Amino acid sequence: MIEKMTPRQGARDAGDRLVADQASENPFAAAFKATRMPMLITDPHQADNPIIFCNRAFSDLTGYSREELVGRNCRLLQGEGTDMAAIARLRDAISEGRDISIDILNYRKDGAPFWNALFVSPVRDAEGTIRYFFASQLDFTNIKSKEAELARARHIAEEEVAERTADLTEALRAKTALVHEVDHRVKNNLLTIASILKLQARMTTDETVGRTLMSVLNRVEALSTVQRKLLNDEDVGHFDVADFAKTLIVDIVSALRRTDIVLTTDVHEVVVPATKASPLALIINELVGDAVRRGLSQSGGEIHLEVRRLNGHFLIRVADTVQPVTVDPEEEAFGFKMLEACCRQLRATMERRVTGDRTEVVVTLMVKD
Amino acid sequence: MKVLIVEDEILLAMELESEVEAAGHEIVGMAADSREAIALVEAAEPEFAFVDIHLLDGPTGIAVGQSLALREIPYVFVSGNVKRIPNDFAGALGAIEKPYTMNGLQNALAFIESYVNGHQPVLSPPPSLLLSPALGTFSGDAVAEPSADRP
């Protein structure tokens, strides 16, 4: 009586024959069975290239018993997350009889996925005909999940950086807007103060009141020019004394409308912190104002302005040659008082030399580089 | 010159008015928002205008300037934030930065007058007037243009 052979029976028989071919003391067969590396052999001469033999380690890895595996094609390990392109490469290698090493997502019997570093190699007989395929597996899920963890951590870090950058950009925008707003209000207030002084000066019939108001206006306007010249963009809170001084002296001297005034300047950029701007501006304003009072506005003359660094010092020199006229002593005393206060504020020294019609004032102070 | 003042701070507008009048000019209109200003550009036929950029109805001074430029009426911006002025100055002659000084304003006005009168300007632009790049550079003898020589 001949039993009809099922395909699974055929695979089992092929496996048995393979084992029977090996002498029981064959150390290679023993190693194959005992190794901790999951391994299997398939028979391409049977329909659908079934597993005909697999070791204990392979059963442990996949959760299938040897009985469940023999006679089945290896695709039973595939699942929904398995990359179809990888499967196609594997199939092509087998049909072309080539070795292939490929990473593939497989599934255990209980449905749990694992990353399989699969190696498949044909086994040929003495004539070179392919008899079997040998496959070994390596579960590298841990490595893969560490990679994913790293990628996730990096992603979170990147998100945090993006968020912080957005916060900082917004904070900077708000700060810039605030600086501009405050700057705008200060400018408007200074012009409003000047307008109030001018309005009252225009309305008064008392000459002394008018002169006093214009004297205050003159100092307020020096501060207005400071506010206009403060560097509030790239270099917040800094001030170029030379630029200010030149603007101030040209404004004052041009407005005198005298063709007999010779103005010369020798100014070099000196940038100081904004806190020093106002007293410095008032000093230059007083020095020029003094020359104007002593005769520049009446009979013309020469006036020279020098602003420069000198041996770690910062030097302002105003020299004039005028036909002296009588100066209101109160006004002159007030001007000197202003100069004295500003010099003390800056710890600056002032030296004033008068020789005939020529007056020279040198103010020096320390500046940090 | 017949001058239009566009400024939303009334006190500043009043003081500017008296400065301009003291220099011998006639004020033909004052406006605090762009609607008033543009109506005056048409009705008052100014020969020159001072235009603040931020008006009662927002940063509309630029639009006022454009309507002046369209009629070829010379004008300057008067603003605390000259960086807000477009690169082409919207056809303005230049800008006077706030807070201007009395001297600075008078010097700017003298230069503007010589320019508007159509003569080759005899004055150099004063530091108080930031010229539009479209005007190029002026050469002329200043009342008190400083030289780099020592006395």
C-alpha cells in the first residue's frame, strides 16, 4: 500500500534524509543544531522552496515549533510592516542563486515584530548544482530601537531648539520695538519741551524772560541733538562725539548767517557709552556758546573745533579768535557753572588759556577702549 | 513760499508755523491726518510742504508725500524715525529728523528755499537736512562750511 505523500511529508523526509546522510558524530551537524544563531535549510527542488530543517535557536527566535516550520516557505515570517522592496531583492537573489545579506522586518508567531539581519546562501553539490539554501538570522531589534530612540531624541531636541529660537527671536523683536518706542517718545517729548519754551519766549514782553527761556532752550536743544545722534540699532546705547560735535557747531555757526566767520574742524570718531553723551554734549555746547557770546555773533572771527583720541585720553579743543564784546556776567557765570558740573560728572579736566583776542579751551577725559 | 504743514502734534505744528513765518513764508494750510492733508494738497496749492510720517490716522505721511510728488510739489519729511522713510524717499527732497533744533530748522529752511526757487543752490545742505539720494550731491559755497584745515 502506497501512502500518498503530502508536500509537508516530503519536506520532512528530505530533512530526515539530509540528517541521515550525516554521520552521527559529524561535528558540523551537531554545531548546526546546537548553535545559538538561528539557522535553517530550504529545498528549492520542492514546490515553493520549503524549510526542510531548522535549529532550536530558530524556533526560539520565531516562536514556531520545528513541526510547524518544516514544509513552510519562509514568508510565513513576513507581515504588514515588511518592506516589499526588500522581499523582491531576496526573491531575485534566490532565483539567481546568489548570496544575499539583507535587513528585514519579520514577525514572531505571537505577532511581535523583530528586525532580522538575514543571510541566505545557496549550497551546491560537486557538479555545482544548487541543492539547498542555507539561511541564518540575527535579531537586531535592540539596535534598531536604539536608533529609533536616538532619532526621536534628536527630533525632540531639534523641536526644542526651534521653539527656543522662536522665543528668542520674538523677545528680540519685542526689545527692538520697545527701544524704538521709547526712543520715539523721548524725541517727541524733547521737541514738545522745546516748543513750550519757544511759545512762551515768543509771547513774553519781558526781554530778560525771553533771553532766559532761549538760554534754557539752547541747552534742551543740545540734548535733542544727542537723542537724534544716539546709535540705537546695531550699537545700542553708544554715541559718536565727533559726529555730534560737528553737527552742533555747523548748526550754530550757520544759523548766525555771518560771512565773516571762519569755521574749521579737525574731528575723529570717538564712540562713548550713552551715559556720557549728555554731559559731553553740554560741554561742547557751552564751549561753542561761549565763543558766540564773546563776539562771534557780532563781529565774526575764527573758530576751530578739535575732537580726537590722544594717548588713551579723549580731547576736545575749541579755539577762537574774536573781537571781544561785553558779556552778560550772569549768562557767562551760568555757562561756566554748566561746564564745571559736566566736567565733574565725567571726571574731566579743563584748561582755559586766553591770549589777547584768542581763547583756547582744552577738555580731556579718560575713555575705555 | 506758500507752505503746507502736515503734523499731528498741534503744539509742534504751531511752533513750526511761527518759525516758517518768521523766515518770511506764508502758511497756506495745516493738517493732522492724511485725508485733510491730501485735500489741502489739492485746494491750497502749496509750493512746499513739511510732512510728518506718523499722523492721526497712522503712518500715512508717506501717502501724503506721494500725492505731493504726483503734483510735483517739493516737500520734506519731518520724522523721529527717518529709517521708516522708503529708500527712494517717496519723491521727497529730504528729511528733517526730530527733535530738530531752531538753528537746524532755520538752516534747512534756507537751503530748501534756495532749492525751491529754482536757482542753483548757493548753500550746501546743512547737517539737519538729510537729502534724498535722488538729488545727488550739491556743490556750493556754504555760509560756514567747515574745512579740515587748522586755524
